[in-house]
Amino acid sequence: MRTTLTLDDDVAAKLRAEARKSGEPFKQIVNRVLRTGLNARAQAASLPPFKIKARSLGDPGFNYDKVWELIEEFEGPYHR
């Protein structure tokens, strides 16, 4: 299918550079890049949403605000 497409200058420059580097015609580069982008978008849409599971950071009785006191207890007061 033939169509007219207006490309931003930076996009056109990258496509021309890729065509020079690969030796492929500009038309093939444009089609390959568009296919890659469309396929990646479709794959991303089919992935399950990313979820973060919370987990315990240790003993609920441990006070992380006083961790330096714990370090001094084990390594001595001149550990820094």
C-alpha cells in the first residue's frame, strides 16, 4: 500500500542511519520498525499487571530507628 507519511526530523534521521548501517532500503526499515513497535505494544498489553508483594522486614519488635546503636554494640564505638 502506498501512502504519504510525515516523519519528525529526528525519527527520519534515525531511520536513514539504520538504512545506511544495515544496507536495507528505507521502506523496509520503516516497515520493520513499525512492526516491531506495534508487536511490542500488543505484547505489553497482553501481560498481566505488575504487582509488588509486601513482605516483612524482620522482627516486628526491632526498632530500625536505632540501628546505629546495634552496630556500635557489635563493632564498638569507633566503627566509623
